[in-house]
Amino acid sequence: MNLPKKVRITEVGPRDGLQNEPINLPTAEKINLIKNLVQAGVKEIEATSFVHPKWTPNLADAEEVLEAVKDLPATLFALVPNARGYERAIKSGVHGVTFVLSATDSHSRKNLNRTTQDSITELKDLVARAKSDGFKIRASLSTVFGCPFEGNPGLDRILQVVDQLVNNGFERIGLCDTIGIAGPAQVYDWVTKIRKEFTGIDFELHFHDTYGRGLANVIAGLHAGIVAFDSSVGGLGGCPYAPGATGNISSEDLVDMLHNMGIETGIQIDGLIRASDALSREFQKPMDSQIWKVRKSGSAVK
């Protein structure tokens, strides 16, 4: 197989993983989670969100969390949906911002109360400002492979949105399977065509595991030339505005599979397991990670 030697993983558990949990993780435990992830070797973490606390109450302590972890040896991103969120971000000590938008108007209205085009228009000025302010930036484009309200948006729609993001100055763009509907054939076909159309752009893939195809989609992405993926410790995650969406692909499972394939990540499985152990105790439930379940079963398989 034609595979890369190394892959970049952005850990999104502290943001995407926690935002929709029925139990709010205490601030001190959020801080410990990020510290545990850094200790495991994670170099990029989406640490929190600057969405209005009314919509994501689980992340209302964003400033307090960032104040406690901003000096750790990792790049900390925060999700930012609009200008108001950006104003909070610049005061927080965060290192980078993930600007979020949806590929479909229906999801965009549910999630951000505006159309896709409205988001693109607002983000144009914010991207220029963020670069001037010295932030690392990336775009996170939701519902790329399927929308809970509109179904398949079509590749042409995605190409049009990506084209506008590139013209607005984004050089790093996440293609997100928000509801976990994608399959390997679609991922390989679409990503290959998108990368051919936009050479020089650092595309990332963000998969949810609703239908159990998350890791298969990672392999399809690798074959299509992708070397950067989002994942969530313990397989936590879900979007409050994407009915039926389950958690993200598990960081433990992703790292284990990549290491098994001879691909470096710089992340230690044992450290991720310890982070998931702490989450399991706090949430009083097992983690949605195959590797975690194997380890907790007492199996000799390592």
C-alpha cells in the first residue's frame, strides 16, 4: 500500500467530545484531560469552543480552561463560529482558531443561524484578522459527505464552498463527516478530486463512527493522500444539531491502527488509555473505543 510515514492527529475530545455529553465535565477535570493528552504525546488539541454558552453550556468555562493549559507544550485550538466568538478567543491565550461553517444551508441555519454564504462572508474578514493577530487557523467544514436535513450535498457544492474558503485565505481545511454517513468509496473519490482541484491546501479529515465505517474511511483518506485527521479520546462526541450522529472516531483506535500499519503519530496508546480511564470514571460509563474495551476486559491482547 502507498502509505505515508507519519500522520498528524488533532485531538478534538476536549471540545467536540464534551460539548454534547449529558454530564458536564467539571472544569478541573477538563484541565486534567488536556494535561493527560499532552503527556500522551498529543501535539494539537482542540481545547474548547467560543460558541455562546447558551448553545454549548458544557464549554462555558472556556477562558478558565485555557488559562490553566495555555503554557503546555502543545498547540491549542478553540472553535470559533463568528466575530463575537473571535473577540473572546483573542483574550484567552489560545494558540489557534478553528473557524466552523456548514456545507449545507439547512445545517448552517440549525447550527449557526445563518446560511453557508453568510458564514463565508463573515469569515473572510476574520481570517485576515486572525493571520494579522498571529493565530494558526483552520476551517472546519461540516456535513461535507452528508447532511441530516438535505442528504448528500453533492461534490459540486463542496468544491464551490472550498473554492471560496481558499480564496478567503484558508490554507488548512477540515472536511467533516458530521453524521458519520460517508463510506470509503465516497471518501476516496471525493477527496482525490478535491485535492486535485486545490493543490497546496492542507486538507484534514474528521470522521464520526455512526455506521462503524470511521477507520475504513481513514484508510480511504490515506490512499487519497490525506496525512491529517481529527479524533476524540474515548470515541466521545456528537453534534447537537445533527440528529443521530454518534461519537468521533476514537483516538486510541486510530493511533493503534496507524501504528499497526507502520505509520508514526508521536502519540502513546497507554497515555490515551489513562485519559479515557479518567473520563470513564467521571461519566460513569464505558468508553466507545475498541482498544479501551480490550484493555479493560483484562485480555492479554495488547
